[in-house]
Amino acid sequence: MRIRNIMSSSFSKLRNGYIETINRGVSRVRDLRGGISRGSLSKEGSIARLANVLENADAVVIGAGAGLSTSAGFTYSGERFEKWFPDFIEKYGISDMYSGGFYPYPSKEIFWAFWARYIYINRYLDPPKRVYEDLLSLVSDKEYFVITTNVDHCFQKAGFDKDRLFYTQGDYGVFQSTDPRNRKTFDNEEWVMKAMAAQGFVRNAEGLFEMPKNGTVKTEIPTDLLPKHPDDGSEVTMNLRSDDSFVEDEGWHKAADAYAGFLDKYEGERVLFMEIGVGMNTPVIIKYPFWQMTCDNEDAFYACLNYDEAYCPEQIENRSVCIDGDSGEAIRDLLEKLYKRE
């Protein structure tokens, strides 16, 4: 229990922007019952208006969900899945990476072989498309902050300032202990690289792992390579929020505090709340707080970029744009519109 107490006390002076904004958003959304609007402007008109708002904003708060990474090419089924997991597909009939993460594998050695590949391609490789880099180009000269439910580290890989990022749901690149008394996390990059090599993947000229020429790799890792926590040798699991066992470590709490501070700093100013690729699985984290903060600040503006789920409450329709379609295309359209003005 000593570890838990030490870690908890170090967070006592930090604000939890995660809980604060969720509570306010859930409380306020109950008043937004007048209906939903998908916007009255054409896509071109929405892009033009959003470009104007972005140019004149004092600050931009980006809220990103899985749809943004999907737009960047991080798909969990189809060709990409088949390229990296052909043996798991053949042996276990797995249809996609997500379901593969929950499959009851016959041994820990096989389980962690699957997860080593999963982590490597979704955390340590760059996405195929430059969507995140394009998004950074939109806000690089602005005061910005990012809150995201994504756990693939794409914002940092694209060059976003790590001090302006809040990964609320964890990180594929971090392990935590299965022992609830141990509240420390640690980076898994070194282990992932060893586990990839142990399966038979080979480095190419760029130093990236790929299938060997014969197309044959192992579906398990050696027992002595099973990941253990460096502090106490306990078994580990992914640092991904699924229940109350999720470890909110020091970095998480500092990011939550920074998010709260950023919102306070620009409260009442011309803030653009830019929601991208956020679905209805976890609307309380980004969507509802963004609606609430836009509703309560007459100078704020809300933008929703999403595929088939672009909408806003009628109460803020006059200060919103809803752009239905591929988020990456919308971001590129915004860049083109802004470049033409220069």
C-alpha cells in the first residue's frame, strides 16, 4: 500500500480536468434537449466558415477520437490486419485486431506474441497517411491543446507538443502491473522490439520490422520473454482504460491538470472546440463537454468533423459547423482554403 499512498499524495495539488469537464458536460447536456442539427451550410460553405473561425480564434481545443486515426490509415481489419497476422487468422480464425485482443489464447506466450505485433504496428509505426501532420499545420501557430481517447501516440509522432496533449484512455506504449498495489507504469518499447525479433520479424533498410522473405514467423514468444514489471516482477497488462484498475500515473495527472488550466486561461475568449472522429462510445469525455463549453461561452465555436456522425445541438447551431465525411479530407480542404488566403 505504500506505493499507492506515495503516488496518490503527489497528485493532491493537481486538478483533474478529465473528471471536471465530464461532470460539467453531463450536467449541461441534459438542458440541450431541443433537438440535433446537422448544419445548414454546404460542405464548401462549412469549410470556408471554419477556416475563418480558425484564423481568428484565440485558442483551439482539439478533441480527437478513433475516426481521426482511421482516416490516417490505422485500420484494424482488412489488408493491414492480414499483412501482419496471417498466421493468427489461419490458426484461430480471428477476423480483426480488436477481437484478436480478447481471444482466449492457449498460452501467455501466444497472447503476448499477438500483442507485441498489435502494439508495434499501432504505436511504433507511423500511420500511412499524413492526416496528423496536416492537422498540426492548421494549429501550429495557434494556442492549442489536444484531448484524445486515442491510444496510438499519433499526435506526438506527428510533432505535436507533448505538453499540450492529454491521452485520457492510456497508451499502447505503456504497461502497468496487474497488482493493484503497484501504481507505476513503464514504457514497453524495448520489450516490443525484442518480442518482434523473437517471432522472426526482420529489420529492413529503414530499421523497421517486416515479414521475412519466406513469410514464416512464430505465433509465440519464449517464456523468459514474458513481460514483467521492473519494480516487483509482477505480471503486467496494457495501460488502457477498461475498468477501475486503469493506472492514472504521474504523467496522466499532469496532463489532466494542464488541460484544466488551458480551459481556464481561455474561458470567455474566442475558442474553437474542434471535435474530430469522436463517436458515441464515450461522448462524455469530449463531445458533451465541448457542447457545454460552447453553449456557455458566446464567443466560442464548435466544429464536428465525422463520418456519418457530424451533428450538434440546435442551441449552438449558429456557432457550429458539421462536416460529414472523411476527417482527413476535411482537414486538407481547410489547409487549401487557408493557403489561398495567404
